[in-house]
Amino acid sequence: MAGTRAEAAGDGRGSAVRGRSLEALGFTDVPALRPLTYPGRPVDGPSLLDGDDLLELRPTGGPLGEWPVQLPGAPRRTTVDGLLARRGLDPVAARFPVLAVGSNAAPGQVRHKLARLGRSHALPMVPVRVRGLAVGLSAHVSPAGYVAAAPYVVPGATSALVLTWLDAAQLAAVDRTELPNYARAFLPGDGDGDGESDDGGEPEDTGDADATGDVPFAVTLPGGRRLPGAYVYHSARGVLARPAPDRTALRCGPQPAVLAGLLAGSARLRELFGPTPETWVTRAAADPALRALGTAAFVTEGLLRREEGFAPYAAGPDTRPLG
């Protein structure tokens, strides 16, 4: 089984940069295969996923395509666009910026997902600060058995997320893995793509902050550059929340804690999935009908909260890069 998993996750090229393979760096979590590792380990700095390697990027405050790629021992300077060109892949300006709020921020999961779908798994993955969003839980049980993350709109909140840049084929492939439980929206920002700056610093997750701003969604890269907008997958099912009268959205966290909390609060969920997170994911992954019953139980148990905040931003058929 271990060999099968490694083959499914990799691209057959192997690591090309000493010490930069996902395995060497500890980014091997694949929640699709091990659901209790959800959401997986996200990138912790500006990076370029390059097959089986995760390469460091050096932010400059300029366009992402011009950021240097840190290649130990390389004889000359290489940029993001330069490396993508050497791979025969689209430059950053022809790609789609997509916010990752769950396992799509984990390079191990992204590599596995795109390889399984026969797509290139070379793409930039950069931690960003996003205004106007918080991260909760989608009101459905996923095919792998976990309860996945989902964003919801909180004016003035600031969250630390990861922004990925997908080419058209990768975007179509990820759409197939997310729909119909998720829908894709385009969130307008306030950047012009020419290096407009914010207050800099590292992304900070302040949760349900009460500060407000003139722009609903500001996406800020390391170094302060702001984007004109980004896409995001939001749950078409709604998000999970505490029962009435509280209705506070449940926040995403390590999957064992998420499932333990849901089981502790619902006899119906214990009836369906057993007493522990381990029994939950084992039963759910094996039985589509049981997953459907679990999703329905979120409604009957009063855990569903509809999320209407993304309705004005639905991504239409004219989806295009922002470069």
C-alpha cells in the first residue's frame, strides 16, 4: 500500500533539488488517503511546488512571476516565470489565483490530487493575508470521510490563507474535485497588479474581528503587494454552526478534534458513525449512503447555517486569469 500511495502522489520525475523534496521537508500529508490528517500541513512560506519538490521563493514586492526561486548551487538566478517556462508551463500572468482554505493549501494533497487527475503539479503556493473571510466547516461529509473546511464572509475579519496560482487545466481539474459540494466565486480586491502596498508583515488570523474597511476582500502577499482579486471555493451546502440560539460558525481545526466535537454533541451522529473520529472516517469513507445520511443529520440536528455572502461574487463562464 505504501508503494501505491507514493506512486500516486509523485510525478515520476523524482526530486531534482537536494533536500527540497516534499518527503524531506515533511509535507507528506495526503488527507485524501489519511483523512484524520486533514487539512494537512500547509506551506509555511512563499513556495513553488515543482513536481516532487517544494522550492523557496524570495518575495520582492514586485510581480510574483519575477520573484527569485531559491535553487541551491544553481549557476544563475531563476525566477518563477523562468522556471515555469523551462517546464513548458504557463507564466503567472496566465494563471488563476485561487485561495486555498483547507487541504488545497497542503502541497502533499495538491500533488496527489493533480497527479491522480493527470495534470501538471507545478504551481506557486504563497501564504497571504485575506480581509473579509474566516474559515469554518462545510455542512457535508466528504468522500474521504472528513468534514472539510469552508470559508464564510465576516466583514473586517483577517485570515491567514494560502494563495495558489493554477493554470487552466489545473483549474478545470480542481473544479471537478470540488463541485458540486462547493462553488467557485471571484472575490474583488483593491490591488491593481502593479505593486500597490498594504501594511506588510506576516499574515495574521484574527478570526471574527469587528474592524471594517472600504474593500470587502483585500488579498495581500508577503512584502505588501495587493491583488485585484482572487477566486475561492465556498460550500454550496452551507457551513456548520452551533445550534440555535447561538448560531456561531464552527471553526476549522485538526480533524480528530472536529469530529470528536461533533460526535460529543449529537447522538444521531454517534449512531451513524460510531463513538470516535477513527470509526467516523472508516465508516464514512466506505459508504456513500452513510455520508449522505450524515450530511442530512447536520440539517436535522440544527447545525446548518446558510452562507449567502458569496452570492454576489459567483464566478461566471467568463472566468479568466487576472494577469
